Amino acid sequence: MATPIGEEMYRWAGDLFPICRSITGHGVRQTLRYFQKILPELTICEVPSGTPAFDWTVPDEWNIRDAYVMDDQGVKVIDFNQNNVHVVGYSTPVDSVMTLEELAPYLHSLPHLPEAIPYLTSYYRPRWGFCLSHRARQELKPGRYRVVIDSTLAPGSLTYGELILPGREEREILLSTYTCHPSLANDNLSGPIVTTALAQELAARFDRRYTYRIVYIPETIGSLVYLSRHLDQMKRTTLAGFVLTCVGDDRSYSFLPSRMGNTLADRVAGHVLKHRAPGYATYSFLDRGSDERQYCSVGIDLPVVSLMRTMYGVFPEYHTSLDNLSLISPSGLGGAYQAILSCLDLLEENYTYRMTCPGEPQLGKRGLYPTLSTRENSAIVRNLSNVMAYADGDHDLIALAERTEVFAEELLPVVKSLFSAGLLKKVD
């Protein structure tokens, strides 16, 4: 079911979809400036080409103004302005006339998806190329074609966005998304959009327990650059982290764990999905393919997971022009938003508790025991009893909920009533 925040996010998607984004360039800046209007405290940072980032180096900046293939009748049979996926990302400039036979090695299509334009990139090896539907490719006639890619690849900078929302505690929750794909809706435009909606909600809260580190980066090179600048602090303060990508469709929910699968982020995401999206798809870290690769890599080892709708690489439209605005929906975006917000809300409330008195306490004299026997009251009594049975200083809220087989959100009122009555104390 669509919600107001889902509808608003879908409007953002409509505004941002036409922009040609890559790992560098004006499209990234334009996208971040759009989000900056929603999040005025978002900082846009530039990292010069040639800057080292661990074993990598920030590449030259790529920008494109136009690109087309024109037949000898003056008809543009491939036109970047009709769909920016038509050009291989990071294509070097070209302005030439060639035969169809000469052009063929530079054309890319998908015979198994004849109506789809594939999305391809060549960031770290200079080349150029065009992508088109296989149907359109088969319709090309022998002859001479004018081939133009009006692009620049030159020293510039890599652009990323950062928003830090301070909390009462120094410990941080990381939200990371990437802004490096052109007109693709689920992968990856949905990620920055849901991240922005979550950031907007978190920024409006004036009593945050944790500090939130929210970053918009180009995939892979961006996370490496960001980690190379902030690793010491992030290793010291990161409590849990989430990579937001492919969060826009209505088909399913998916979970990809951290490298070892035993972090607080793993626990809260798995718990929320079990209760909010039974039957969700679980993947292994062996299936990784986004920035969790960097955040969880050996030597980095941050507690970061990916909570998605249909996972990247699984849906048939992935990395093609079929990943358009019809693939995502207000309800898909809104559902992902609510699921991830539930994770954040539970983390905010996730304390470890210990009972303060030996033996089972007398609840009636404290007004905690229902005086009327109903099915609903029976559930309340059961939750009270089970929380008291396992609040031993070793179980946090999520562990209590898992142990008692109840959604943690349902246990919160019970825990708070016992705490207010002095029967529970928080354990560091």
C-alpha cells in the first residue's frame, strides 16, 4: 500500500531519473544538489583525480554532452538524448564515419532480452561504445554511419555527499548509498531516494541516541575513498551500518549479511525482516556485489549489511533500460523505508537489561498484572513473564525478542513498564 512518504519518494525519482550519473561528473553533482535542497546540512565534497585510496586512485572526471550514431539519411539510429544508457559509461570522445562492419565491435546488445538496452561501463580502461536493444541492432542496414561521442575525460574530481547527525552517544549508525548509475531506477536511484527520506526523518528528531553517518558515494571507488579518509573513526565508533540499494520494487525483500554474519546489524535486520517480511530471500556474503564488499573487507571489518527489495543481479531488468520508473513504485519505496526505519528505531531502543530483584516480582501491587482474563491480557502476561525470565544482563532487547519469539516492537511497552516500575535496570 502506498503511503505519503512513498508517493513523495516516487516524485523524487521522476525528477532524478533523466540525469546521466557516473562515478564522477556533473550528473553526480546535480543529483547531490537536489538532495541538498531536501537536506540543507548535506555537505558536498570533492576529491581530486589522482588521489590515492588504499590500493586505488581517483580516476579522471568524465562528462558527456551528446552522443549518437546517424545513418546516411541523417536519422539518429542511436541517440544518447533519448536514453542515456545508450553510451558505455566513461566512453572516450569519438567523431568518425565508418561502415556498419567497422562499427559492429563497438555495439553491445542482449539477444536474450531483445527489447532491453544493456548498461555497460569501462571506468578503468579507455574505450568507447554504444548500447542498443538487440531488436534495433538487427534493423541496422549496411552503409556508412556518423559516430559521435561528445565527452571529456580529464583531471577533475570525485564527488560525494556526507551528512552527520549527532546523537547523545558518539557511537554511529552508517547509512551508505551510491549515486553513480545513469537512468536506472531500482539499481541504483531507489537507494539514494530512500536514504534521503530516512535522513529527513532522522534530522527531524531532536533526541537521537546515536550519531548517524549518512554518505552518498560512487560505488566501489567512492567507498574506498571515503574509508581511506575516515577509517580510524569509523572502526572506533560504528555500531551498525546499512548499504541501501535496490529498495524500490514490490516483488520481495532480500538480506545480504556482513562477512561473518554475526554483527548487531545482522541481528536487527534479520529480526525485522522475519517479522515484517516473512519469506524474505537470504543471501550469503559470497553473493556480495555492492559496497558491503569494501565496508566488510579484511582490515576494514565494519558491521555493515544490505537490506534490499529484490537483490541486484536477481531481477531480470537489472543493468538494462528495463530498470525504469515502471519497475519501482511508491509502495515498494515506502515498504523499504519502513523496514529500514524499523531497524533504526530498534537500534535506538536496544538496551541490555537485568532484573533488579531475585525471584518473580509481585506485579499486581505495581499495577502491571491485568485484573481481567482475556486473550490479549494473556499475551501481555506471557511477554512480561518471558522478559523477566531472560533479562539477565546478557540479553539485549533484540535477543529478548528472539528468545521469546516476539517482534521486538511488541516487547517495547513491556520492557518500558518493567523499567519504570524499577524491576529492570540497564546494563552497559
